[in-house]
Amino acid sequence: MFTDKHYEFEGISQYRLPLCEELAGLSLQFSMDNGMEYEANFLSAKEVVWSAVGSPPHHDEYDCLKVDDGVFFINLEVSSEPMHTGLTLAIDLDSMLVTCVKAGMEGTTGHAALFVKTEIITGAVRRPDGTYSAERHEFTNDMVGKAVCWTYTPTFAIIHTYPTERYEKPILVRYEDACCELVMKAMEVPYAVLPWL
């Protein structure tokens, strides 16, 4: 049954941290553990030119969030890829480390199912003296047995629970009068209620 009520979806970006412009004008080189080396030139607060060494450059728009002093999350969609491919970089300029999550669509188009393939690649950011750190971002078990509630709107949240080191379970919560904190208490796990980044 159709109604006359129209719903307008404004997105959830209003609940994240403000975008950061600190990388504008910066040039970074990355040495990744898959054997590839990359260079990224952040031309502005929204445009980056990046390439693998010896390959043609990509011109893409990006979003940047500053999540801590010297730590940035970069999100971009690779415009030159025929299927949607997204890159998320966690760049830590204090430790000069980088982790890249590459996610891309695989499969056929149309009515056939498309699958998302992800790849996590660790690496290092080139220091001013031209060297790279041998340290890497590592996986952690710090979240096992805990949960995080991401509150997107006053009536919508997603709870991520971490029952084991290899398994994360999102739980969709829609509530009118209840709050995420009450739901988390009912689950009897340590929790944190956070706004979406």
C-alpha cells in the first residue's frame, strides 16, 4: 500500500566528525607489505593524485577524518576502476605507519549477485630521512567480550558485539523511547556508546 508520506534520506554524515583539511598540500610515500610502493599528493582538502611507482596517476576525491593527533582516516573511491573499488587508509604520522583496506565489487552485474572482496594491507610511511619503519599496525584482541553502540539518529543505532577474536556481530536497533545504553545493559557486556565517526 502506498501513502502520501515522502521520506527524505539526508544520510548519516551529519553524525560523523567534521572533515579534516590538514593533509592538503602534503605529499606522502607508502611502502606496503604486498611489495607495492605508492605516492599520494593531496592537492587540496578534497582532491588527491596518487599512483603506484611506475604507474599512471589516479585523480580522485577523498574524505579525511582526523581521529587522533597525527592519525587520519582517508576514504576514496577509485574512479578509474570499472567496478566500485573503495580505499580506506589509516595513516599514523606519529609512528609513520599506514594500513589500507581495499574493498571492491566482484561478480556480474544485473540480477546476478555481486560480492564484496576486501583486502587489508599494512605498510609504512616514508620518513623525512627516506627510511621506513619496520613496525606495523597489528590486529588486537582488545575488543573481545565488548560491544560498541554507534548512534546514528535519535531512533536508530547499530550495536557491534565482539564475542570472539574472529567474529563481530552487528545488531540493528530501532527504538523510540529506549536508548542504546539500556539495550547494552540488557546484553550484559561492557560497552561504549559513541556517535558515528
